[in-house]
Amino acid sequence: MPTVNEIFYSIQGESTRAGRPCVFVRLTACDLRCSWCDTPYAFHEGQKRSVAEVVAAVEHYDCPLVEITGGEPLLQEDVYELMHRLLALGKTVLLETGGHRPITRVPAAVVKIVDIKCPGSGEAERNEWSNIDRLAPHDEVKFVIKDRADYQFACDVIARHDLSSRAAEILLSPVHGVLDPKSLSEWVLEDHLPVRLQLQLHKYIWSPLSGGLDSYTAAAIAKAQRFSLYALTVQYGQRHARELESARAVARALGAERHLEVPIDLRGIGGSSLTSDEAVPRDRDLAEPGIPSTYVPARNTIFLSIALGWAEALGAHDIVIGVNALDYSGYPDCRPEFIGAFESLAAVATRAGVEGARFRVHAPLITLSKAEIIRRGLVLRLDYGLTHSCYDPPPDGRPCHRCDSCLLRARGFLEAGVPDPLVLS
Ligand code: SF4
């Protein structure tokens, strides 16, 4: 059974298929540690899923293009069966591999995108050079370039191995935020290098950003996938308005392109202890059945509707939300059924949807426990001291340690085995 980190549908940002809708299957584990790696969360996190389950999840997106990536996908034996099953369904299958594992057993019809690690990655010694002799005419070779020395290395390899005649395309990608793409373009033009400069497509995503731990982590995961963040915070008359300050701090820390705050006062609707004078439950047994009074009627439907409207206005198709169905307070709008139903709604409720655009609601935390969410955030070096979780803070804004949200947070940090910076402060 393969261990799968995530399966998601997005616009392909790399390779000659850049710009096309694609389903990504990210498998867990990698035996390299490239200095610029942007998916360290794939080193360890993931869930065992049968090949049949993975294929069904891919099928759900009804998309002819699939990329299997990692981590390093060739570390898992089941990847071969997965590739065969996807090919049998008529999919175009791309395999992104780090270039240090033999590609001998990869089915011929799979398009391999084989990295050649440059010295700046710290892993150049691991290149499996015999892979070059195994390239099929449709395969592509990729160099991630950190600096001029990496560029020179790539030039030497391209010439020494006559790569232009062996691969369908040679891709050169600048390390995001380290090497200015303009410099790389100038070097390529100066040398008339027969390569395709690969710039990440600008991707847009929305994050209903509350300033809490979950929405911070969900937005950071989207950022690590190189989405551009447009952060949305709704001022809905919540009694814990302190979270708005945290939302601003988090949006700044994540480098959001824009942070929109929309006031919609839900106190007029009522029906929740978070938007009224009704007491917020304290010291509750979290295993107690039923939906607590902190549920805000249709809150996530309202948030996602605003996000959908903003997404449509900007031409974006991806929305991320930090809900999770494990360690939550029993709210119905935190479950996969709700997310799936909202995607269906978006398809029929918007002009973009009826004209063929496919809106996706990404809920990367939905199957994670609070401890797993915290661990993933720590890998992404998030500062949880910026966040706010308490539903009922006293006037000094410090957490009460007794509401459901504080209790879930405390349990999460305890299980993750790390101290909560909010408690320390
Ligand atoms: S091979 Fe890929 S997943 Fe592994 S460390 Fe390098 S960039 Fe990260």
C-alpha cells in the first residue's frame, strides 16, 4: 500500500505541460535533502492508501493529466502498479523524480521528468548518470539553478551528454526567491542555450484566514506549493475579535499578495455563543456528542461564498480553507461532505463555473489531527506565537485555557510533544 502525502487538483506549473489542469499525487518519503526543497512536509507525513483508493481519488477529478511526484516517488514499490493502472485508464502520466533512483522499471508510456541535481542542492553526488541513457524521446530533464555555479554545471552536463538530442526538453528552473529569473534568462540568451526556462506559473489561492492555528497552517501549505496567497478575513462580530490582529500578523508573515478584511456582522442573525452574550462553554468534555453553542450558523458557507466571489473576480480557481474533520468541535461545515458540496455549488453558481472553470476547495488539514497539523507547521517553520485560538479571551487577550478551542489546541501541542509559544509567553 503506498503512503500518500496528498492528492490535489491544480494548474500544472512546470514542464512542457505548464498551464494545463493536472491531478497531483504526492507520495511520502525522500532520501535526499536538497537545500532548496519546498516540500519537506512530504518527507514523513502521509497515510497508507490502497492503489485502488488513489486511482479513485484521481478519477474523481475527471482530468486526463496526472503527475506522480514526491518526495521521491520511486522509493515506493507500489508506484509501478499505480502508473500502470493510470495508464490503463487512458491518463497521460508524468513522473517527477529526483534523478538518483534508476528509472529502468518505469513504464515506457510514462513521461519522466528527471532532475539532475546541481551542486547548490547539496545532492549533486547522488545523480544516477545512467538514467540519461534510459531517457525516452518524450522525457524531460530538469535542472534547478541556485546560482551562477549551478548554471555553469548545467551547461557542462548538457554539452557533455548531448542532452538536447536525448530529451524532449531541458528545463531550467531558478530557485524561487533565491535566483532572480531575470539573471537566469540573460545567461540563457547570452549562451543561446537550447533549454526552456521554467518560471512557476502565478497561481492564486484564497485562504479564509482567521488568525487561528489551522488557517495559518493551511495557507502556509498552499504557499509551499507555490500558490500566491490572497488572504480573506471576515469580521463577523465574533467575541474573540483579538483573532483579527493575529490574522493581520499571519498574512504579513506569509507574504500575502493582499489581505482583504470583509465586515459582515452575524450578531444580527444570532444563534451562537460566539456572536452573542450567551456564555461560551468551558471545561467541556470534548468527546461529548452534539454540536456545541460555539457553532456559528452557516459560517463556513458564508466565508467560502465571499471567497468564491473574490476568486471569480480575480480569475482564480483555488480556495484553501483550514477545516479539519478529526480534532474539531463537531461543526458540520468542517467535514469532507461540506467541501465536496461547496465545489459542486461553485460549478453552478458562478459565471466562471458555467463557462467551464473548475473551482477547487483545498482542505489540506481535513484528515489531520491537531498534533499532525502542528508538526507540519513546525516543518514549515511557522511561528504559532502569532496565532490566536481562544473563543473567549479576557480583556488582556490571553487564552482562557478552558474553551473548546483552547482545549483542542493544548491537546494538539501536548501530543505533538512541543510547547505552545502562546502559553510560554
Ligand atoms: S528530491 Fe525533491 S523532495 Fe527530495 S529533497 Fe530534493 S526537492 Fe525535496
